[in-house]
Amino acid sequence: MLVKDVLGVSELKRTDKYTIVSKTLKDMEDIIIPRNWAEGWYVTLGGSRKSRFTDDNQVEVLVDNQIELESVVESIEKAQSHIYLTQFEFETDFTATFTSEGDGFRPQSVLTRNFQEAAERGVDVKIILNENLAVPDSFSQMEEFFQDSPVEIREFKSHGLHVMHAKTLVIDGEEAYVIGSPFKKDYWDSAQHRIHDSRRKPLGVRPVHDVSIKLKGGAVYHVEEFFCQMWNYITQEEYHGQGKIEPHTRNPVSSPAGKTPVQIVRSVTPETFTGDGELGIFEGYRKAFAKAQQFIYLENQFLTNKSIIKALKNVMNGNHDLEVIVVMNENPDNPGYKRWQNQCLKKMGITTFQDILDHPQIGFFTLWSTRCEKEKFRIQPIYVHTKVAIVDDIWATVGTANLDGSSLTYVNELEGVFDMEFHRNMEMNAILHQNSGEEIVKLRNTLWGEHLGTEDAPITGADNSWLKLWQKVANKNLRSLKQSKPYMNGQILPYSSEDSVEDQLKGLNLETRDWDILD
């Protein structure tokens, strides 16, 4: 017997299979499932109690990487005890902050130097980087850079279709970050997402949009706990068990930092520091979708997870007043993802951009940066690297997990091709719950103000519909781009299923002959 959650996407309990039954009637054991595991807002990891939940936090959501990096540098510079970092990629010459100089910018803080200077003044600096045969990594370069430094650096070895993708930073056990982007030059960007920003390298690389979160309070312990578990797992596997560590942070903390409830949730690769791994981030999504009444807002790099698509379809079928707004990429940076994304949209009944503008319940939108220079109109996609979701302004998550198979469950995009059982990334998200309403609304207003071009005005729905507001702005942008002097208000256009940037714009019925189109 198999029992699934209310949306029919997650297995809650499976009994043994009875293959030989000699009696007419067969007694089967009772199936007991904790109510909080089956329903509600909170992640319980199969039990009855909230997992890694604290309500004494101060939260700062950091929208776009310039703001996040300025905060990170400030925290590193004031560190006194220890700095623990997990990162996917980290370039040795990555410049985090700049100062204005004339009409340009001058590098100010190179992040590796900040870590090295902290270690040289006595701070215990430990770094874990992903090391992988299938995708690029920066471990060997970083190991060489820090070889004569007090900084300790270790690798999470992954030779399959999963990676150590969690990007976290702990400072003195007092502050913690869950960081959106790798520390790479092509991910540097500001909220303006300028075309040809000299601070983003190489010149001409696409602008990038991302969101991170800074935490103080009890949630810091659970971020540091993750680092220590990871460090000790690597120590056991690669360093003969030498150099294991324990969290410095107290749990619970001695004095609260604020009143914001935060739940730290994780995806954990099976057979690492837990046998079965963890599906906490996926549990958070499926529970929040099931509780949604008014709207679901998703902003994510990838949208290919089959269970997420099924959950969205089922919750929309059960509540015809529910609206779903998705901000995604036209051109994901992983091979195959564009095709899988298009398949997911077809399952939602979307085959053309006009379907997006007319659909009563769901819309898929992309972000674009524009510029007029010497009478030449330039347009370029903004790469969405965000992993954010908001439900009804009473639940939100910010973190590192994409809405694909490897981030949430397993690589279900390749189901039937390989044995995918153990291919789940290491990921971390922070969830804000009902009593975090002020922070959640602030996050939504910041994101929507940037995307819709309404930073200086309060955001109100069109005809009591948030989706209609997005459709209205996208429609206006399509019309304004057809003017003799094209322009956009905000950043959004409907998603196009075409492959190239030029074909995507033409597929939206835009005349691009005189435009400078950048990939």
C-alpha cells in the first residue's frame, strides 16, 4: 500500500509488498502517519515536530549581488573568532566591491584577500568547495592559492550528477548567510542590471539577478551545524578522521536577535552524513503549495522538476481562484534544460506566448535589460539565478535550491536512463513563516518593483488580480518595443519556447532588424 500527500506528489508511507496471499482475507498493519508530516506549513522530515525552526531571528533579504557582497565583506572584516564558508565555485581573483572613479569603477575588495587577512589576524577560516568531474570547479586553484595561508580548504568530491551546491557563510556564530551566487566575476551585478557593466567580466556577459539572505539569531546554529556536518563527513572520507569540529554557536542562543521565525531546510545527498539524505526543501515546497489560497510566486533558475509541475497543476485544478506567477530563464545554462522547461510548460497548457498573456491562472515571464546608445537600441536577457518562492504573503523561501530534479529530489529529468537514486545535491534554503509577514511583503515588493518598473510606487493588483498586473505590464512592453523608439518599463516579457535570443524576440512578434541583440 502506498500513501501520498494531498497533492499526490510525495510518498509519505509505503508498506511491504505482499506477493503470495493464501487467505481470502489478509490482515495488514495499521498505517500511522504524523499529521504534521502530512499537512501544515512546517517541515518535519517525517516526524511531528518542526525541524530546525527558531523564532528569535533578525532577517535581511539581500536582493541582487552588489548588496549581498558589500554585506559579506563587512562581516568578514569584523570577524573575530571563525569564518566557515561553503561554495560551489570561487575564483581566486573575484572582486566583491568597487569604488567609483571618474566615469568608471576601481576594484576595492578581492574576496580571497579578505579571507586571508582574517586568517592572518587569528580568525579560524575554513572553506568547503565543490569538486566534480562532470562540471567545472575551482578547488585546485583555490587550494594552490591558500597553500601557504592559515586558511583551511577542503573539497566535497562528487563524481556523479549531483554537486555540493549549498552556498553558506557563518561569521563568529553570530551571523549567517545563505548565498545565491558563486563567487565568480560573471555573477557580479547590481539592481540596475546594466548592459556592459565593467564590474562584471568578461565584458558583454549577460546581467544576472539573484537573492541571498542574512540571518542573526537561532537560525545561525543550523547553518553552522550544516557546515560542521559537511566538514566532518569530508574529514572522515578523505583525511582519516583528523580535524573534526563542532558548532561554536549555542543552541538555543543565549539572547534573541529578533522576533522573525525562520526554518532552515536542506537537501542532503544520500549516504553522506545521513544515510537516506534529506528532502526538507522539497517538503517545504509541497506543503506550501498545498496550503496556497491566493497566489504562488516562483522566481527560479530552472523549472524542470516533474513533482513540482504536478503539484502546481493539482493545486490549480483544486482552486480555480489561485494564481501562479513564474519568473524564469529563456536560456538555462545547462544542456537539455530548455527542452525540459518547454515540456513542463506544455503540461501546464502553455504552447505560445499569447497563452501566457491570456491564461486565467498562470503566467511565465522572463527578464530583459535594455539600453539606447547613439540611437542604437540594445537588448539582452537578464539571467535569473534566483531561488525564491512566496505564497499568499505568509510563506517565503530564499536559498540555493533550483526547481529541478537534482536540487529537490533526484535527477528525474533523466529517469529511466540512469539509476538516479543517489543523485541529489547538497542545498540549503531559509523559510520565512506566517509571523514574518512584514519581511515577506517587503521581499515581494522589492522583487516586483524591480521587475515591473514600479520601484517608487505601491504595487496593487489589476482588477483584484496579481497575474493580470503582470500580464498587463508584459503586454505594454510588447507594444512599447514596437514603437519607432523602442523601450521597456521594468524588465518583463512573456516566456518564449524558441532557442536563440533573436528567435525568442521574433517569436514575440517583435521587429528586431535594427536592434543590437546580445546573448
